[in-house]
Amino acid sequence: MRTLKILILEHNPFQMMALHQMLNAIGVYDVLTAPSMSAALCSLGRRGKVDIAFCDPQLKGGDGLALVRHLAEQREARALILLGNVVPSVMPDVKAMLADSDVKLLGHLHTPVSAVLMRRLLDVYLLESMLQAKA
């Protein structure tokens, strides 16, 4: 798999570790993990933009939506995958934040996350990136 840089914002250490291991299992090794918005900003500041960010927009304390807003405004990710059981009322806010940015919403992974569905979303991203490079 082409080298991808991934950021995971996840408060739950077990879920963060599971996501990290799934990514490693499918050949993605450049994975930044953050338990909070401040840690995510620190990682982005040190390591730069990511290809894909994973986050639950409903994280307690508003960290998830804050990350989506930050990524959209600062263009520090090319794509976003939502995690968790996102209530439909949150989706218009997420889509509005991403509307004027270059950040593409790849999809949504329910918890527990399926490695097959994760791989499918990553493959979509890689295919779209390859097609854009040829254009």
C-alpha cells in the first residue's frame, strides 16, 4: 500500500490501539495518535499534514468537531473518516465545515470498526489520489 500518513483522534485508549493495529495490519505504519484535540494539534505541528484523519465528531468536550473545523480551516488533512455512532443531526454541521475546504469526507466507520470497511475507504482514497495525479 502506498505510504499514507494517518491521524487518529480517539479518547479511548483501547479503541485507539485497535485502530492503530488495524492500520498496521493493512500496511499503514505512519500513524499519529492523539487522545485529545491539544495532542492532535501538537502532532500536526510537529509532523505536518496528514492524508487522512479519523475522529468521532461527538467526542466529549467537543474535540471531534473542533478537529474537523481545524482540518477544514487549516487544510491539514486531505480526507476525513468519521468514527462511532454519529447521530444524523451532527452530519449537517460536519458537511458545512468541510464544504469550502479541500478536505473530503471519505465515509463513516461504526464502532466496533470493521477492518474490511476501513480498507475499502483507504482504497477509495488511494484510487482517487492516483486518478488526480494522472489528470
